Amino acid sequence: ILLVLFLISIPLSRTEDIYSFALVAQVALYGFAAAGYLRQESNILPRIFSVPYYFCLVNYASARGIIEAFCGKTYTTWNTPRTK
């Protein structure tokens, strides 16, 4: 959904100022997320990079899971035996 919103924001940004602001905010969010991705190996990741990175990573994982579910891919999980 984020990709669709970004693509829709591009032509809409030419019509109203609010859409231009939304496009700039999206570009900033993805820019900070990319910086967070590039700096993820460092021990200290500033919150300004870690929050957008985490937000985008969670959305990517959700989209990938939905696509894999639609394609029929299943995962098996391991359960520990319970003692009585």
C-alpha cells in the first residue's frame, strides 16, 4: 500500500499543495529509512533513522508474507512437547 500511495502522490503533487507536502514527507521518510538501513550495522542508530527504518521493514515483511500466502507458500513451526 505504501508503494501505491507514493506512486499516486507523484501526479497529485502537481494539483494541490497538501499533496506536494505529502510527497515531500514520503520522500523524507524513505530517505531516513534508507539511511537507517545503511547504518544498521552501527551500534547506535539514532531514533530519527531507526523508527522510519523499522516502519518500512515491518511493512515490507507484511507485504512479502501476504504475497507468499497468496502464492501458496506455507511454513511449518516447531512446537516443544508439553510435560504434564
